[in-house]
Amino acid sequence: MLKIEVLGTGCRNCKALLTHTKEAVESLGCDAEVSYVDDLEKIMSYGVMSTPALVINGQVAASGHVLKRKDVEKLIKESI
């Protein structure tokens, strides 16, 4: 099972990435746990300096911009 985390501060862009990530997981039909992390200490522990960020299985896959659903799908496929 993939562990996917969306890191953010609760802003519109962070929520958009969370939505796109959930849509990508559903579209791919993969077994994944998607969570939203807004704890600044945890975000900083990943070395992320700008949000939103996408973390897949503990590795930062993207940060600083909202990915489209298709881009999230591509990153998930690369992680499987």
C-alpha cells in the first residue's frame, strides 16, 4: 500500500492538491492511504520550504505548486 501525504497550511492551493491526489488514486484504482499534513514541524522535517507538497512513501515528489491530477497519477505510477 502506498502512503501519500499532502503537506500544506490549509490554503486553497493545498486543498486543491489534496483533491487532485484523491482523484488520481481513485482513477488509478491503486491501494493507497492519502492524508493531509498541516503540522509545520512535520512539513519542515521533510525539508519542504514551500507548500503544497506531495510526499509518496516518505519521499518528497513535488513541492511549491499545485499538480494536476494527471501529473499526480504519473508520480504515483513511478512509485509503484
